[in-house]
Amino acid sequence: MPHTTNASDPAPLTFHTHPHTHTRRALRLAGIAGILTSAAWLVGDILLLGKPMGSPDQYPILHSYDGMARDSLAAMLPASTTRLAWGALLGVLTGPLYLYACRHFRHALFPQPRRLALPPFLLLTAGYALAPFAHGSFFYWGQAAKAVHESGADYAALTTLPGDLATVLFIPYAVLLVLWAVGSVWLAALVLRGGTALPRWMCIANPLVCTLIGTLVTKLWPGAVGTALQGAALSVANLLLFSLTTAVFWRRKAD
């Protein structure tokens, strides 16, 4: 017999969760993941590259380098192996969280057509996927340079090892910066045009613009803090970026 409902029957179970609650919660968690990961990478950068730089008189191997490579080695050579190891591991072990944080880029362009919104999301996410390898490789580069310096050896096969490691290290860095640049310009153009989940002024919330800001912060900050941050421009940039997107998305209804 078909069941008939009467007043004595218990009320059916209902769920009062807003249909967007889970998406909103996911966006908040993604923002927290981005902020915490950026903070972990910032500490890692300070451990890797935050020591006062050694001079070529102290470390003759520095004569073989110039520019950013020389500055990076000059900061790593005075550091202990333990310090370098933890600096690298903080980035490598937390790196996957950046991929979760990247869902902010996808949501930022809602409700733009998939053909417009998907490419910048993929470009930016690919850059973040490469970052842990590049960050972690600083340990091996710095350790190789320290070993050559401490051995006092003058064998070509040994003295060229740090340079070989640097070449491999800078290739993924160059690729990720290109991916971030193209993805950032695309993202900024769509946000500036309007009709996205972000207000137009948030066109600045992309890795390219935030990296420029992070570079200025680390270059211009004086004293001991400036020394500690001298290799942390990208981490400062990401901390700013995910703080901005998290603040904007925190109270907004997700779609």
C-alpha cells in the first residue's frame, strides 16, 4: 500500500546547507593554503639566501659567476648544510599546496567563457607546478659550491659542477617566469575588462605585478630585514597575491 503522510509522522531530514557553501569553503581553504605556503617559502628563502653575502676574497669560486647567480652563491656559501636543507625542504614539501591555491585563478574569471578563462589558469598553475623543483635545487647548487670551496680542488670537472647545476636550475625558473608573465597579462586583461568575479582594481592581483612589487620590497628594505629578504622576492609576491585574493573571496558568494 502506498504510504500516506500524517501529522504524527516525523519530519523528513532536510539539509539547510547553502548550495554554494562547499565551494565558498573550498575557496577559503585555497586562500589559506596559498598564504601559509607563501609564508613557508618565505622562511625557506630566508634560510637559503638570507645570510650576509660572502666576498670573492673569502670564496674564490664567486669569481666564476656574476649577477643573480653570484649573489645567490655569495649568500649560500656562508650558510650551514642544515640551514640550506631546511630552506629547500620547506618549499618542496609545501609546494603541492600551491596547486590547490591556484583554484583562485579559475574562480577569479567566472563567468567568462571557458575558452578565455581556462588558458590563464593552466599557464599560472603550470608555473606553480615547476616552482618546487627550482626552489629545492638551490640546496644541491649551494652544497656543490661549498664542497668545491672547502676542498680547495682545482680540477675542471669539479669546479664546473656548480655552474652545470646552476644551468639546470635556471631553466625551470625561466620557464615558470614566462608562464607567469603570459598568464598574468591574460588574467589582468580579463579582470580589467570587467564581468569577472574580481573587481577591476584587482587586475593587479597576478604573479607578474606582485613579483614586481615583491622585488621592490626586497631591494629597498634596509638593514638586517633587507638582508634576510634579499632572495625572497617571489615569496613576498605570492604572500601579497594570495592575501589579496583571499580577502576579496572570503565574504563573497562563490559560484
